[in-house]
Amino acid sequence: MGETYVTSTRKALEYNWFPNKFTAVIWRNWETVPVECIAKALHTSVDNTMKVARLMGLSKQGKMDWAFLKRGYLTIIRNNWHLLNYDQICTLLDITKDELFFILKEDDFMWHKMGNMKPDTGIVVYQPLNEKEKQALQNIGRLMKDHRVEEYKENAFAFLEPYYTDEIALLEKGDGEGFEIVLPNSIGICYPKENDMIDLHVKDFCFLMEKRWGLMIQPQERDFNIHIDMKADASKKSGSYVMKITQKSIDILCVDEKGVYRALMELDKLMRANKGLYLNPSVIEKNTVFDIRYIYSYFALYGDALLDPSLDPYPEGLLRKLSESGVNGIWMQGILYQLSLYPFDPSLSKGYMQRRESLKKLVAKAKRFGIDIYMYFNEPRAMNDAFYQKYPELRGSQEGDFYALCTSDDRVKDYLYNGMKDLFAAIPDLAGFFTITMSENLTNCYSRLGGRQQACQRCKERNPEDVVVEVNNLMTRGAKAGSPDTKAIAWTWGWNPVWSEKAIRALDYEIMLMCVNEEGMELDIAGYHPTAIDYTMTVPGPSKRSIDNWAIAKETGRRTLSKVQLNCTWELAALPFLPLADICDQRIRNIKEQGVEGLMLSWTLGGCDSQNLDIASLYYDEPTDENALEQYMKRTYQDTAQTVMSAQKIFCDAMTEFPFHIGVLYTAPQNYAPAASFYEYATGYSASMIGFPHDNLKTWKAIYSETDFCNQFHKLIAKWKEGLDLLEGCTDYRNEKFNELLCVSKGAYYHYRSTWNHIRFVMERERLEDKKHIQSILKDETDIVLNMLKLRKEDSRIGFEASNHYFYTVQDLKEKLLNLDYLKHYYSN
């Protein structure tokens, strides 16, 4: 594999705010990589490394748990890409070159994000410092003191603790005023004990009640009882139930086990809202509308997480929070040759039985919370030239240094069928899978062809839709042969509208169809008319293309799903969610009106339990309360509800100014913004996909003129500031949810304002007409960075996204201060 990742002859970037490169290595890695690894990478001693760190004012490293190396390795690779060679990066991460190259190939396009090239850094090693260099490092320390940023320490992944501890605390009871029913401290429960899943759900509920309220629930009749019964009803979807609350009992009738879990969780939710064991007589009927609602873990590793149990992507605390937000499914990326034996090269399947065992345990754990697991497959994976020396007849179309495993060959078809059959037979409780068959990785011979001519002689004689349909059908048939109840979902991502109808009609009947909610919508932004490819939070959708595809699917008797983003998109993914309540509310209501039956609630970004997920859950069942959004806001934000609603309406309006285009989403600096370096020279490097924005304004702006691109961000932040001012000026009691909302609202404002500054800086640098203007930009950017350091201290989720890890660390934000100070002096003459 290594021959693909040769080092370019192109020179790496210069970071002139450091006196030399090895000091930059120490600075960038100080709070994320153990000093022993830094020293080893620089071919020096720990003592020498510590001395340099002290000169820069860096505090002594405490005991490190190596968590960042395991969970933040993409950040470390990115931060050192222009500083160290492959061997030295491996030393930092304590991994082999093969492991690094696997990350670059399989960890969500990491090689592509790095620009499809490794710059020539040479070998950067420690050198004794001369007096000028020592003075420069001491100046760095003084600058940090002047900015008073010593208090800001790296808090990466601090947000994980509550998800992994899953502590259920005893809650403080209210006075019960206004409620007709007060439960005694001990009640009975009767249910079908022979059903293992119901038994599990009931015991979990009893545990919750005891921990939260001290309520003892006994499996026998008492003065007050919960009665649970289950009766199948073909007219209702999975998870539906009726719950009747009276003075003497709570009677629950469910259509299946998921209904039991949801009814018990509704009881828990009611008691938490009522602040105790207080209820009113009522009948609660929930008829499921969207019976599939799956999401990605907010912090799962995209790579090979199943081999290391300590990196559990779905701990119990997260599963509980997601289930409380109405989620009933989670998805994981899978590579088939890592989960089933690869017939062409069994060595690539090393550890597949261990991965299966980990997956089996995860499936069982998730079921406790009423959650199913779906696998994501993008198959079959391409291989390099060395592989095809043994199997030349399997070689398909080429992209870069890789070749498709041609699905027109019967042996490849057998692999897809048998690999899926073996996997789902081994783990029959897996709920299902979804596929991407066009775009993403190179898989079938048409998957990444674009406008190029088909070079594969076999596939040249076939239509792309026939190949796509065949892959979906083969994988579905294999999975169902292993486990007949498997749900198979074909995602139309990347499908050509010219042939999508034909493909939909040719899919096996049992395959469900999923479309991106807003795909193909034409937007109107400052007179430009970009088409929504990928995702956007600027409009609620759905698009005509998706509506038409769903209609075709329904006509042929298929079930339908919508792929949505609710928390965030690449318009800004560095925050746990964007405060856009009205867009989320309208989005789900519109999809519901189309009769769509399932939801994929996020890609790798947007999986955090949040306000936005809660809002979506208001519409998962019928009947839906009138004014559901307003009622939710009052429950959640209490005294500040009206202010929060008004501010978020303004934020939604502000987002319509975002200069949407897929090129902007992938290459502009909005995700890295407050830490993205400003360069005094034209780097000549192109921006890469959610990797390095560099200074490549020509690529960032996509279809927009430079002036219009700059103006759109200015309009966005001007409007956003109006909403932010409302929140900051609120004098009502601010609860925890309000403070969280204020934090992410500020974070969004500073990210977008920093992006605007970056655009202006590059434009001014090229003109170099007014150094005072550049100085004002640098001053404003310094204020932004200082504010972002405060926000990051408040919320360690800021800057994080699962498939990119941290877009920036605390140390990166501090480095931006060095960068800006250097430029202030550079442009002072």
C-alpha cells in the first residue's frame, strides 16, 4: 500500500511565527502527545524537549492517558502533515507505517483530505538553539502571558465522561401540587416475563425508577400497578402503544417489544417533567409514523473501532440519551473484508472474528435501549496494483493508484453475496444495512467514473444503473439468506437522475429506498443559483427530486426513508449543533407530509443529543400536539423560551445568506476558522476537502465572485449578531439548556466572523493597498480567538466532529495568536 503514498517533491509550508520547525512540532503536540513520543520523533531527549517547551512558557506535562492518540489521531496527522515525514508521524502516534497508510486509505477519505499528496518536510530534528532563537521562544511565552491564556488547558474529550459513566442520579422531588395521582413508594408490575426483551426493558425501567426517585417496583400485584401487555396489530407500525393512567394503575398495550420500551421511557419522561412520582389521569396513544430512526455516534471512530473495546463507540450513557431523543437505531461503517473472510487475500481479514464478536456484544447492548444497529457498506473496496498482479482478471476501472474490484466478474459477485450471508448469519440480530453505490470510495466500475469514459471492458457493455442495482440486490439477497428479517436500504446518494427511476424499479422488492431530503434543490443566494448537493441548513426541503423518487418507490410497493441533517452540516460542523429550531421543525413536518416512513438522522457529523434531535422527535408519532415546537421551547427553556424562539428565528434567517455550494462546504475555512493560519505569502496550495483551507480563496468561493462571497458572510454575521444580542441581553433566569444554546450560538458567530476575516485578509494581502485595513482584520481576529478559547473551556465539544476528530486544539488556538502577532509586526512597516 505504501507505494500509493509517496512523498512529493513539493516543499512543505513555512510557519514563520516559529524560529524553526522543530519548535513548531513541540508547540503543536504539547498537550496531545506524550513528551516521550515528541522527543523520539525529533531524535532527541525528553530533557532537551522539556527545556525548549519551558522557553515557550509551556507548562510541564502531567500524566497523559494517551486518549488523544487513540481518539484524536486524525488531528495529530493533520497538524504535523507539513512538519514531519511519515516515519516521524508514526513515531508520534506510536503506530506502524502500514497502520498509518490504512488510516489514509480507509478513515473517511483522509488521504483526500490531506490533498492527495504528502509534502516534502525533510527530517525535522532537534538542534541546539542559538541566542536569537531562544529570544524568539521567550517572546512566545511573554505573548501568551500578555494575552492571559495560561489558564486555558487542553480539555479534549472531557465531554465523554457522562456518556461512559452513565450515572443515574437521585432527583430532587417537587411538591406535587396540581397532580391528582401520587404514586406510593412501592408499586407492582405485571408483564409477559417469558419475553426476554420485555423482561430486560422492565428491569431497566425498575432500576431507573429506584435510582431517580427511590421507587421500588415489585413483579407482583400491589395497591398501585403497572400492567403491560403486547398484541400485534398489522395496522400499526413498530413502537406503537396506548397507555392509560388511572388512580389505581397504569395499563400499557403495545404492538411489540419496542412499544414496551417507548411506553416505559414515556413514563420516565413524564415523571422527570413533573418532578416526581406525580401523574394525572390520561390516555396517551402513540402511533409510530417513522419506525426507523437511526443516527451516527457523536464520537465514534470512523476507522476500525471494533478491534479495540476500550473505544466503544456507543457507551450506555450515549445510548440512553439517544433513546430519550427518540432515536431507535444507530449506524456504523463497515468494510466487508474486515467482517467476513476475504477470499482473494485472507490476510486482509485478520481479526474479523474479533470484530464480529465486538459487534455482537454491541448489538445486544443497544437492544437494551430499544436501539437497533445498521451497517453502512460501500462495496466492494478498490485495491492497488500489487493486488491485481495475482488477480489481473478482476481489475476494473482506475482512480488514482487504485482499481475497482469489477463486479461483472462472478467471483466478485459471489464474494458480495457470501460475505453478507456469513456476516448476517453470524449476527442475526443486526437490524440491517444501507449502501452507497455511487460516489464515496471507488467500489464498482461506475462508482467514481464521473464524465470519464469507462475503461473496464466488461462494464463498458453495461449501463451504470444495471451495475448499481446488481450490487444492491446481491448484498441484499446474501444478507437475507443469512438472516431473513434483515432490512436493506439503498441510498440514492450520487445516483444520476437520468437513470435513477429505472434503477429504483429494478431493485429487489424488499429493498427500501432512501433519498437525501434536499438533494437537487435550486437555491437563490444573492442572484446565484447553486444546486443543493450534499446537505444544507439554509432551507427545510424536501426537493422535487427526492419527492419524485419516493413516489416511484411507493408506486412499486417499497418503503421509503429520508436522509436528513438536523444538528449541523459542513456549513459548520465544528459545533455539537446549530441553533436552528424552526428549520429543523419545518424539515421534519415537511417530510412527514410526504408519507416517508424512516429517517437517517445524520451522516458522521450531527450525531449529538441536542435540542434539534428533540424537536424532530415531536413528529415521530401521531397524534402530534398542536404548537409542538412552542410547547417544547417552554418546557426546555422555561423563562427564556420566548427570547430563545425569537433568536433562533433570526439565526434561521441568517443562514439563508450562507453562500451555499458544495465547493464552499468542502474547502472554505468555516470549520477550522478561528485556528486556520493566515499566511503572509501565497502558499500555492489548493484547499482540500475538509482538510486544509490554506489561502485558496479561488477554490473557497466556488461560483461566487470574491466580493459577493465576502459580502454573503458579512450579511450572515450581521444578522446572526442580532439574534445573539437577544440571547446575551436576556435578563430572565437562564437554565443549563439556555447556557448551552448561548455557547453554541456564540461559537457559530465567531466561526463565521473568522471566515469573513480570512476572506478579507487574503483579498487585502493580494491588493496590499491599505496596511491599516489588514491591521484591523488582525485585531478583530485576535479578539475572536480569545473568545473561542473561553468557549472551548466552557464546552469541550467545540471544535470536534467524529470523522475529522478535533478541527483544532486549544494549542492550535493559541498558535493562531502567535500567527496574528507575527503578521501584525510583518505589516507594521
